[in-house]
Amino acid sequence: MDTLTIKTENKFRSLVTKQAYPKSQIICEIPSEKVIDKANRYTIQIGRDRHTEVGKLSALNHACDPNVILDTERLLMVARYDIKPGEELSYFYPSTEWEMDAPFICLCGALNCIHVVAGARFLSLSTLEHHYLNRHIREMMIDLLNHTELHFSKILKG
Ligand SMILES: [Zn+2]
């Protein structure tokens, strides 16, 4: 965590690494001392109703083709690509967030840009299948589909 610094430009925060990380290397642990049941700007979702306050990591911005992965099962931040010193770190918000507190428009310019970042529940399966997703997100997506089945089976039974 000491190798990461918060950069602020026009009130816009970003998280920058002072050190290089090769692809697949663990960068740091995700703090989990303070878990609450509702999302805010300083939390990352690590379970169905579990949001952990992440301190410095709350400065991580979203990208649709990001350079880090947050693994909420092992509570680790891992390099997705080779990362150079001075590079900003970013991750794919819907990989942890089901329904975001403050949605926004993404202008990252990646070929696979999702444009509206509001949480995984607002993305199609054909979009999600191209991204790393944590277990709780996959489970919540399956629940959503099962709920749909229940809804339609009621209609079909009349
Ligand atoms: Zn984007």
C-alpha cells in the first residue's frame, strides 16, 4: 500500500503506483476491517450485502479495459497487465459493484467501453461475459435470472 499514492487534479482523484508490477503480481490487500451493509464512494462491494471501506483504494478509478483486478474472495488487488511506475491504476467497477450509489458516463475510449457505469445489474450478459467478475456478482446475476423465471412461470400458470 506504501507504493500507491493518491493524485488530485481539479478535485479529481486517482491512484498512482510508484513501483512497477508485472502481470499477475499481487499489488496489495483490500482492507476489510470496516464492513458495512450499504455502498458509498469509499467502499467496494465484497459480498451480497457487504461493502468494505477501502481507504486509499477508494481513489481507484473505473476503466473498461483496466490494469488491475480486485479479487474480493481473496481480498487482493492483482495486476492485470504489466504496470509501469507512475501509471494510474484502474479497475472495472461492475466486477465488484452490483448497483452503484453514484452512476456516471464512462469516456475511457476502450473498444469495449460500456459507457454507462451503474453496476453489473444494468449490463447485459453478452457484455459481462467479456469481463472479470467476482463471485457475488455472478451469484446475484443468476438470482436475477431465476427471479425472472419465477415471474414468468406464474404468468404461464395463469
Ligand atoms: Zn469505458
